[in-house]
Amino acid sequence: MIKDGKITQMDGLSPCTSQEKRKKNKGWNVITTLKNGVKSVNTTRTEISMSEKTRKIHRETLTTVGTGLIINYPLNLFGLYICISLMDMTNPLHIGTTITAFMTLVAYCRVYTIRRWFINKEKYEI
């Protein structure tokens, strides 16, 4: 629930009450009501973890899209040169299909390599 611009309670989650406790735990308290009516409070790192995870996902996405732009434009021009000048292709459908097939293979290898690099990077960060 949002009240006066602050989250007060949301699906069994409540913000830590004291600033010192909040800094120490870096997250939210999960309130669980037991069968006998007693409430149990467990601390999680949901808030910080999601923010860091989101930034990592954005970084990986930007890397993938950026390298695609840098690699695919020159590759497309090179493919056009090969198909038109060297292979004497004149049918636009054949040219487009040939270049698309080649660029798909290059894109698969590029994205696989980037994804693998980010996974290996995460292993050694902790």
C-alpha cells in the first residue's frame, strides 16, 4: 500500500522500521502469521537484489544491442558486395535471404558469446 508517497505494507512485506536496521539488513521484512496467531518477521534482500539484477540485465542488453549495431551494418554492406559483385546475384529475394541466413549465424554466435561472458563475470564477482 502506498500512503503519502511511501510504501507502508505490500503483500506481506513491510519496510524495516528503524533506519539503522534497514541499513544493516538492506531489504524488507517478511511478516508471516503462524497458526497460533504469532507474527514472525524474516528479513530478505529483495529491494537491493532486484535493483542490482536489473542494472546487470540492462548492461547485458545494451552490450548485445550495441555490438549488433557495430557488427551488423558493415556485415550487411560486405554481404551485399559479395552477393552482387562477386556472385552476380540479381534477384533481391535471393540476396536478402542469403545475407539474412549469414547474419543470423553471426548474431547467434555473438549473442552466445556475450551471454557466456556475462555469466562467467557473475561467477567471479562474488
